[in-house]
Amino acid sequence: KETDISFKHSLVQLHNGKTCVEVDKYLDHIGVWDKKFGLLATHDHAMLFT
């Protein structure tokens, strides 16, 4: 779970100048790659870290 949290945190930091909606679109875009690593990235998490 620690890796999951850092991954999501890093993702939002990289897009820290973008809105929640823009981050959400990015998370949707990498959704398949994300699942490959067994990580969970959702709109709710994006809002939480934004």
C-alpha cells in the first residue's frame, strides 16, 4: 500500500499545476498501465492529493 500511495502522490505532484479534472483525465489515460502494477488511481484520489 505504501507504493500505491507514493505513486499517486508523485503523479499529482507532476501535474500540480493542473486542475482535478485534468489530473483525472491523465489518470484515465494511464489506467491500463496503472493496473499492470496493481496500483489504484481514481478521480477521488486525485482530488485528495490536489
